[in-house]
Amino acid sequence: MDVKPTYEELEKALQKSEKKFRDFYENSVMGLFQTEIDGRLLMLNRKCAEIFGYDSPALALEAVKNVNDIYVYPEKRLQLISDIKKNGFIRDVEIECKKSNGDLFWINLNTIKSVEEDGSIFFNGILSDITERKFAEAELKKFKTISDQANYGTTIVDLDGNFIYINENFALMHGFYPDELAEKNLEIFHTKEQMGHVDRLNEKLVNEGGYSAEEVWHVRKDGSVFPTIMNGYIIKKDDGSPYLMAATAIDITDRKLAEEALKKSEAKYRLICNKIPIGIFHYDKQGVITVCNEQSAEIAGTSIENLIDFNLLENLKNEHMLTAVKDSLDGKTRHLEGKYSSVTGDKTTYTKSDFIPLISDGDFVEGGIGVVEDVTEKIMAAKALRESQHQLKSIINNASAVIYLKDKQGKFILINRQFETLFHITQEEIFAKTDYDIFPREISDRLKENDLKVIEAGMPLEFEENVLHDDGIHTYISIKFPIQDASGTTYGVCGISSDISDRKQAEEELTKSHEKLRNLSVYLQSAREQERTHIAREVHDDLGQALTAIKLDLSWLKEKIPKKEKTVVKKAEKTIALVHNAIKSVQRIISELRPGLLNDLGLAAAMEWQIKEFEERTGIKTDMTIDPEEPELDNALSTTIFRIFQETLTNITRHSQATCIKVRLKERDGIIELIVRDNGVGITEDQIAHRDSFGLMGMMERAHAAGGEIKISGNPGRGTMMAVHVPVKK
């Protein structure tokens, strides 16, 4: 039998059910509300009030009289009412709303129509705040739209680093196409060492919401690495929790290269700035030095550290320099020259200074640049130069030589006092005049010709020039050289001319005297040869024949002496031997005075006899070549060559310490050539030039008298060579 609940039990059950519903309604995580069809808000729960921007439902009901007021576009509600009337509900409709303070927010709305018994219509709805999601979607859409058009790489990954989206630039900068990176992880773009940095950035991204301008190295498909600048931010879910990570990347390889080049350039220019001999410094609007180079400190007599933060306006004692600094800070450039006494280094120098205002883009003065040059040495050098010029002018004007300077057109620029005296013209009078205004044309033509040779050669040249004086023509030795400017361009000719007329006359007289002495020497040699020939003939004809007759007579007498007179026989034999030796001595003396072979058989035979006699007497090995076998020479030339040959062998015997000699006599192209080489100690230049080397001088005189020349040279430890060349007169 069914037991029906009592009224009290039903009421209690109803109350309990109502309480559960109320608890659910009030504490629901979804916004719950009820409105009339015209939009009047009847009720809402705490979450709905929170979404609308109020602390409690009561405050929301008091503030929001009609839900039409929270729609950004009220006409949207009219469309929703039409849909609800038609279908009885709406589902997952997204609506943009506004709070009382004007802030916008988005809701997801689900509404159902309720009809009471009395026919009243109500709308019961459930809504959720999707503002963050809509924002994220908008950001994502914006991100994709921008990234697809951007010239930099963009990507979206999930929290595990798996790619969700990659634009073409991001893929290409790594050597991939976008579709190759599907289902890949960002680890493929980084080495293990680089991933530590990437992980720290992702952690920062999750915890702080983003990062900017981070330098991250990436790996390309081919394994090469390159630097990027990355910016990242987090994409969140509706509840605010991290959802996705988005990042942009720019390949900064070129920039890194440029930065490296800039660093090198900056280091180079800093080095240049520190090494240039001019002080450069920067000061701010307050006159405080912020940067300076080494030379600035050097000029101030202190260190760079002491100059930095030095306040020019407060500490400069030099009124002119202080005024210049102030003017530069007012936008005026100032230049100073004079003494500068350093405050920091207690040093006084002569300086040239420029103080230049530093103008910003906004056309206002933000500081100044100081440029200071220590010109102490230049001033001292200028003083020394003036003194040097005075001294040089004094030297030039007191020189006995004629000194002058002309331009390339031959116009005089400068002459010295000797020029003025000799040619009766002053510096003022000769200026811009030429040689043609002073000397006859023939002389001037020659002077001009020599000047042009110097300009063309570009180097000093020496000339012998004739110039007309009051007493006639004088001869000068002129050293002329080009004058060049700082760029190396020749602009004139300088000449230093010394009068050698007296020396020239003395040289001519000396030449004549030498010629007379040489003629006398030739005559004496000829006379000596003739006398030798005469003596040799007389000795041969008289003494030689007499000794031969005596030897024959003694031999006849010896035969007449009885055999038993042994003592007398021996005496006779000794006497005969003495006479025989005397005959040989006479023959040797005759050969030395004038070899008979030279007259009878010629030069070749005489030299062969002489070399054989030399080899037997000294033990020195000889090697002689004569080509042709018998040169056709006159008696005088044959005698000259033979006597030079004899003197050469004598010198070898006395001085050379040689073990062998080579002799070559050759006639070619009208020249007779005699060359003698030995392997001895080698003659020195001092020995050749020694004033007591009469034998060598005699050889040279003989060769010169015959119209030839003789050369003697030595190599220490390797021997001596004598070569004589004489023309053959046919």
C-alpha cells in the first residue's frame, strides 16, 4: 500500500531541493541569469555578476537595468531574440560586451525561452567569459597575417616545442620548406649546447609571458650555424594558463659580420685617434670632458684618467681658452693659438686649438669637440728654420762660386752676391729675366740646353760651360740639379758654378808638359834600345870575338904542353874554363841587352826563348799560347811587347810566389793582346798605385807610348793578371 508524503514532508523536500538549486546557482562556475523579453535583468548569479564586472549580484542588478546596455552592438540582441522566438533557444553565440567603465569583454552565450502559465516569457541563460580566448584568437590571426607577409621568420610551437605553425621565411632561413617541418620539434634547429639557452628562454616565456631581442644561434639543415635575434610571447587559454609559444626570428649573420667589421673599424680608428699627433676630446653641455685620446693627455702633461671628468668651465685658468669653450657651447666655433698652461699637468706649451660645437638632430648644442695641436716643436723649428735660412743665405752670398735658381722657363728666381758682382746685376734687377737678357745668344743657347737636360733627367748633372766676363770668356764647372716642390714636381733648376779658367789653363799646360815628358820617355826608350843594340853588337863583335880567339889560342897552347907537366896542364884547363864562362856571360849580357832572336826571328821566338829561360831559372811551370804563330809587328812594337813581357816575368819572380803561369799572345781586329796570369798571392791596389812601383810605371808608359793600354788586377790568394792591348800599325 502506497504511503503518501505529508505536506510537511513535501515542503521539507522542496526546501531541501530549493537549497541545493540555490547553492548550485550561486556557486556555479558558469554565469547564470534570467531576463524578460525586453531585456530587463531579473536575476543573475555571482559568476555572472563577476563577468559583468561587479562584486555581487545585488550591485549588478542595481547597475544593469537592462542587458541591452552591455551589448556593444544592441542590434545583435534583436537578432538573438528573433532566433530564440523561432527556435526556442540559441547555442554558443559569441557576443562582444562592455562594462560600465568602458572595458570590452566577450561572452559565450546559451539561452532558452521559458513560458509561464500566465503566458509570460522569460530568457534563461548560461554564459562564460571568453575574452582571453578571443584575444588569443585575434592575436593568433594577427600573428599569422603579419607573419605570412613578414620578411622575418615566425613560428608557433606547443609547450613541448612541437611546431604548430611556421612561415616560409622561418623555414627557408633554416634550409627547409614549411611542409618538411610538420610534426617536427624545435630541437632540430639547435645543438645540445644551444638548447640550454633555448630552454631558459622558454621557461622565461612561460613564467614572464615573453622575451625580446634575445640573440639565439640556430642550425641549418646543412649543419651550419647562424645567429638570430628572437622575440617571443605566450598564447594563453581562457583560464589564463599557457597554451602556445610564439616567436619571431631574424637572421643577423650580415649584422654580426657588420658588427665585427665595425668593432675592427672602431678599434682601428681608436688606434688611429690615439696615435695621431693631435689631441682630440669631447665635452658635454656642462663642460666636462667625457672622452679624450692619448695626445690630449700628452699635451696636458697628465694621464687620460685625470682628464676624464675634468670640468673645463670650472677649472680652466686661461681666459681665452675658457671663452672659446663657452662660445662653442653657445654654438660658435672658435680657433686659438698661443701658450697654454696645463692645470692638470703644470705644463706650458705652444698650441693651436679649435673648439667646435656638437649639434644634435634637434638643432641644439649637446656638447663640443676640442682639437688641440702641440706646435711647440713647429714654432721652435720655424725659428730654427729662419736662423738656418739666414745662415744659408750668408753662406750662399759669401761663397766664391756663382749660385742661382731659375724656374722651368729659365727665368731667374734667386742669385747670390758673387753672381751680382761678376755680372753687374742685382737680385731685384734680374728677377724674371733669363740668360738671354745677360749673355750673348750663343752662350745663352748652351746654358738653356743644359738646364733642359737637367729637367729631363730629373737628377744632378755636371757641365763645363763658357760664360762671358769683362775680361773675356771664362770656363766654369757647373753642378746643376732639379728643384722640386713638396709633391715631387720639378719647378726649376739650381746651379752652382765654379770658375775653373785658371785651373783649365794649368791643366792644359800640365797636359802639354806630360806630353813632352811622354815624348821624352819614348825618345829615351828608343835611344836606350838603340844603345842596347849598339852595345850588344860591339860586345859581340869585339869582346866576344876576342874571348873566342883567346879560348882557341889557349886550347892550342894546352896541346903543346908536355903531358908530364900536369900542373901546367891543369892550370891551362882552368884558364880555358874561365874563358868559356866569360863567353857565356857575354852571350847572356848580349841577349839581355837585345835578344838576337827578336831581331832575327821575331817576337814569338823571342818570347819562347825567354819563357824557356824563365822556367829553367825559377822552376815555375809555364803554359804559353801564341796566335797566330808569328804576329806581323814592326820592330818598335815587338820591342814594346817583349819588354813588358820581360818586366812581368821579373815581377812574378820577385813577388808572386806563384807555381805556374799562363801566357797568351793574340792578334785580332788590328789589336795585339798579351795576357799573363799567375796563381800567386795576388797584387793589391795599394801595390799597383805605390809611387815606388817603377817597373809597373815603365810598363804603362811603354803601352801608352805605343797607343795602347795596360790593365793589372789582383785577387788575394788567387793570383794576378796583366793584360796589355796595343793597336797594330800595318
